[in-house]
Amino acid sequence: MHFTSEQRLDGAVLERAFTLGEIPGILWTPASACVPTPVILLSPPPLGLRKTYPRLVARARRAAADGFATATIELPGSGDRPRWPAAEQALVDLRRAMEAGEPVSDEIIDALILPLVDKSVPEWQAALNALLALPEIGGPVGYSGGVISIGTRLAVVEPRISAAVLFAGSFVPRAMLEEARQVTIPLHVLLQWDDEGNNRQAALDLFDAFGSREKTLHANMGGHTGVPQSAADEAGRFLARHLK
């Protein structure tokens, strides 16, 4: 992990940009927290860190106020990372089907999501290795946001993650239902009931499949970007309960 810049946000949070090989990322640490600090992995949507920075830094500030460090990395094919033609074609096919009012086929969903999961999860594990090697970062580890299938796979294969907040705002391949049955950590799932880019029933089926004994579904009316502040606050309280 190579740090490339740093700045203080209102004196309360230290923000450091880094690279991990070819992968850009950002680490936020609270200025007054005890060391080592628990860390939350903030998984972004596949829109690029620059576009999603305002949302990510808002979540990082909230986590810092609760005493947590947070970190994010650029997803494959997003932002300044090399283009991913296969993923771009799958996105074109998805948009074409939605604009035509046609059902989104399993083939399109699989082509869009499964390769992203396969590539992203090892990168997140490498990032976690690098983060936990820093003297100021320690466990426990939480996960928040992003493509729900990435979070599902990480919850299965990464034992260092103790709890996760998942956003049901992306299409779910049927294959993820079987993986969900292997998830056992505490989960808090956010669902926007009128999300225009999400299959609500698939999200409900995924939640039902999760094997966790403690799992909460927090559903609100509204579209993809209409998550109310009260829902974000409750997600923060969930992570605080399980990471402190």
C-alpha cells in the first residue's frame, strides 16, 4: 500500500489516498480514536470513486465520529482503472432490455455481476491485508454498502469480517442464493422499495436465503438514491454494536 496524498477534514478525520498495485483507494482515520482502530470497508457502487466521493466521505465522517476507520477501493473497470469491455457490453445489454421494457434475463445479470464479484473479492481481501498491516488499523472489521453480491461473497470467504451492512440496490444472480445460505455473520440489509434498478423480489429472496441468525431488513419507500438519513443512522448503530 503506497500513500499518495493526505488531507485533514475539519481537523477530525485524516484522509489518505493510496494505491495497491493498480488499484486506487482512500483511507479515512479519526484523529482522536484509540490505536489500533477498528475498520469498516466502504464498498462503492461501480460508478467510480470520483463520482461517489461525496457519499463515501459522508459515510466516512459518520464512522469516524463513532471511532472507526474506513477504507474504499476502486472497483474493476470503474474510474481510472482499465476499461473492461465484457462488463461494458453486459451493461449495454442491461440498459437495452430495461429501456425496451423487457425482463432482464439471467444471462445478462450473470454476465454483469458474477465476473465483477470474482475479480473484486480477492482485491478487497488484498486491501484488507494491507490495511491490517498498518499500526493504526486493527480489528474487528466491518463491511458496508456496494454491490450486494460482492458483500455476500466476502461474508462467506473472509472470516475477518464480523458484521456487514448490505444495500439491496443491484441485480442478484441466482447463483448468489446458494452462497447466501453460507453467510453466518450479523447482517443489516437496506432496501429501497421503489428502486428502479433493482428486482425487489430477488432482493427479498436473497435476504430470506441468508443463513445468519441475526439479520435485519430495513425497507423504505423511494428510489435508489432516496435512502433516508434515519436508515443510514440505524446502519451506523448496527455496526457500532458489533464492532466495539
